[in-house]
Amino acid sequence: MGHSGFEAFPERIGTLKHLRCLSFCGKEDIRLPKSLSKLQNLQALVVGEEGLEELPKDLRYMISLRFLGLTTKQKRLPEVGIGCLKFLQTLLIFYCENLENLCEDMRGHRSLRKLVIFGCNSLISLPGSIKCLTALEEFGILNCAKLDLMTTEEKEEKEREKNIQPLSLRIVIFAGLPATLALPEQLLQGTAESLQTFIIKDCPNIGEIPECIGNLKNLQNLEISDCPSLSKRCRRGTGEDWPKIKHIPKIKVDDDDSGEETSH
């Protein structure tokens, strides 16, 4: 449904028991009816533009949901609801101007393979439980002006030894994050066997590459752009952080012409 001119889905939508995909991208405020939870065969739900007033708690009953794209006016995603979608594979969160926090406990998303957060300028931190998403393969955070990638948990435990959860991440993209001062080292440590592509763009206050980058055995592609301090430290042959990354086959740092295969 596109720009349909109504602010709420009709309650009778719950009778469409064989519906597989539902997308609503109108410009009006959107309220989802309680009957939506009866769509237990629904596999994809997208609600965008002006966004939802709030996510319904009954969302947890949509047991077949695999793809969820949403814009919401809430400050926090409810754990009773979205946090219970244990078969969800793709979660896209975009243009949530009021969103300050994701749901704290994300461990229920055991099947989540792709998580993208875009244009959420009030988002200030990520939950520590994001490191428990062991099935996650693609992770992107873009254009979130206030977000600090170092979660509270990481800041407190940075100096402590901790068992690192092995992750499945293949692609990580961090872009447009001016409030981030450092890369999330614990998260990266968990990708030692899986990460293949790492892109860092427009993060002007990230100061250095963490030591753990040298342990990412399968990292094939590193791209850094519009990160003045980081780009300088990663310049081919002369940067302070070059020894940390020189093992990576393909490196591109701004205009450094390092996109060619790295010779060893």
C-alpha cells in the first residue's frame, strides 16, 4: 500500500491469513491494528516514511516474519515485541529520529543475518547484547550523528579479559558516525574467522585501528574514506597503523591508490 490517505490499517486485515508480504510507505502517521498479529504467515513487513507511532507488543506472535523494515517514533524498541522475533533474518531500521536505544536484550534474534541502521540521529549507543548475534553476517550503521559505537559495556570492560563470542559477520560498514571515537574492539575480535569486507567512511573522530585487526584472518577488503586521522595513520608504507593492516590483500584509503592487491 502506498500513499493511501488513511492513518490506520483496517482491522479486517487480520483475516488475510495467507498474506506473505505487506509494505506501507505513506506519508501519514501509521497505527497498526491488533489484528495484524493474526497474520502468522506474513514473512515481510515494511513500514516507512512518517513511521509508526509505536510497535505493537503483539508483533511477537508473527512467528513467520523473516524481513522487517521500519521507521518508528519511539525512543526505544520494545523488547516485548520485536525482541521476540526469533526467526527474523533481516532487520532494517531507518530514519527513526526519536530512537535513542535499541532493545537491550537482542539475544533472542538467533536467526538474524542482516542488520542495517540508517539515519537515526538520536541513537546514542548499541546494546552489549549485539555481540551475541552469532548468525549475523551483514552489519551496517550509517548516518547516525550521536552514536558512539563503544557500548557502555565495552567502555567498562575494556581493560578486563573476557571470553569473545565467535561471530559470523562477513561485511561490516560504519559510515557517517561523527560521535564515534573508537572502533568496537570486542565486536571485531569476534569476527576473527569470518570478516571479509570492512568499510569505514565519514567517521572523522576515529583515531586509530585497533590491534585486533591483525587477527582477522579472512579479511580481504578494507576501505577507509573521509576519516582524516584514520586515513593518515593507515597510509601505505608510512602510516603508524600500516603494520596492523598490511596483511590485508586489498586496501583502499581515500586517494592513496592502495586499492590494488597488497604485496608482501
